[in-house]
Amino acid sequence: MDIKGKIDEIVSKVKNDKGFAAKFASNPIQAVESLIGIDLPDDQIKTVVDGVKTKLAGDEAGGILGSIKKLF
């Protein structure tokens, strides 16, 4: 499984699907398992969940930074 590819896919799904975003917010491990269709041990899924959260946080920070740069 391409972990980076799956993380990118999940980030896109979270950003574009409000229902999935709510599911990810309430139970990220179950949300990721439902999307990839494979029941993996929670510690392996947690790695993907952490990657998604990190990427989402980075995207939000980049968006805020871009907004600030536009002010100047």
C-alpha cells in the first residue's frame, strides 16, 4: 500500500466530503478503515491518521500564511 498516496486521498476526501470529514473527526481510525476497505491493526491505521492530521494542519497553516501575505 502506498501510504503517501492514501494520505493524500484521505486528505482530499476530508476537504471535499463534509460527511466523511465529520466521521473522520469523530472516529478517524474507523473512517480511514472504511475508506481503504482493509481492516488493519489500529496502530498501523494510526500512522495514516497521524499523517492525514499533519497534512491537514499544514494546509490550514499554509492557507492562513497565504492570506497574511496578501495583506502586504
